[in-house]
Amino acid sequence: MENLAISIIFCQFITELFHYLFFSLSKDAQSLLKERAGYLRSRHSQFILPFSYWPEIKMRTGNSIYEVRSYTLKPGTMIEWGNNWARAINFRRENEEAFAGFFSQVGRLYQVHHFWTYADLQTRKETRESAWRKPGWDECVAYTVPLIKKMESRILYPLSFSPTH
């Protein structure tokens, strides 16, 4: 997991270095940069660390979809969130849909990112509904919902060359 975080940072560093060198040397590139600035609405970087209780990342075979659920927590609630999810993740282990769980360390703070993998949207629906039928899941959710300031969910389809495909 540490290697994944280091790889992400290294890739970002190389990208920034490339942009610096490319745009500082080429007049065409400088023109492109100025034009692009008119289209760019926002950009941010974030250093994230894995939750210790989350299952180890396992590469998947076959076609999968990924759901990324990002939560912005109320300041000062990260430890409480982690303690609740250390129990909650056990309700979701049997289907092996948990892919990765991270929290922000630098950048936009109080953010959590959960990555889930499913065969398709129907499987996602059924898996999420089955969690609600397990005694205790609703209690875990009840403890974590008040900690959330904002929540966002995205469905991602890996490209053919992705190692998670």
C-alpha cells in the first residue's frame, strides 16, 4: 500500500516536472498553457494514506466497475470515523467488494475515499441492499452519518490497459 502512495506521488512529480520543462522551453506550449487556463476551473492535490483495517488491495480479473465514495468529514471526527468503519468493514468483507480505503493527510483534509468493486450496477445494488439486512450494519451507518459534511459517489469503468481491469 505504501508503494502505491509513493508511486502516485512520484507520477505526480514527474508530470509536474514534464510540464515545467515543456512549457518553459516552447513558445507553442506557453500559448497552449495560457489557452488551457481559460478552461481549467479547479485543481488540487492530495496525499492520502490507507486505513489499516481496510482489506489489502487485490487486483481483479474480468470486467468490473468501481464506485468511489468520497466523504468530507466534519473537522475533528476522523478518529471516530475510523473506529466506526473498523467495525463496519466486517459487514462488507464476504462479497469482497471492498477495494481500497484512504484518508487525506495533506491537501484537502478530513476527506475519506472508499473504493468498491462490482461486476456491474445490478450487483452493486444487490450487494448494498444485502448489507442492510445484516444486524449491526444500520447501527454503524447511524454512527457515521452525523460525522459527514459532504458525500460524493462516482462510478468508474477501468480502461482496457488498467491493472484493475
